[in-house]
Amino acid sequence: MNPVTKKITLNLIGLESNAFAILGVFHVQAKRERWTEDEINSVMAEATAGNYEHLLGTMANYCDNSDNGHNSDHGHNPHNGHNSDNENPFRPSQNQSLI
């Protein structure tokens, strides 16, 4: 398996701190950004190869929390009061499934 060298756009700050929730949000956003299953599985295997701190560090390495010109409080946190499907990694768009 080739090493993954790209990042998804996802702000980890403010997300549920449960490891499974973090992995789930990562998986959904990576699919949304058209990552291959091999790329996703590679990152998830790396993230789960250690303890919780290792998982957080790995996720941080593969997530870019830049807002790409959007308002800084406008990120991908589903609990920030915004209700746009494009910003909620827990809710797939009409043409996407969660898995």
C-alpha cells in the first residue's frame, strides 16, 4: 500500500473526542473528497496502530483545518449552530452514502 501524501479539509477542533467518532468523521470527509478506499484504510490503520494520542496525532497529520476563505467559525463542526449539509461531515450529500 502506497503512503498517503494528501490531506482532507477537516477542522478537528470541537469534534466529539471519542476515537470512533473522529475516525467516522474522517472517513465521511475523505469519501466526500473522493479519496480511494485504499487511502482511507491506510490512514485509519495507521491511526489505530497506537494509543489515543497516536490516533489524534495521525488524524491531525491528514487533516487541514484551513477554512479556504470561509469564516473561521464556519468549519466542519456539526455542533456549531450551522445547518448546511455541505459543512456537516455526519450528513452525506444527496448523492453520497456514509459508507
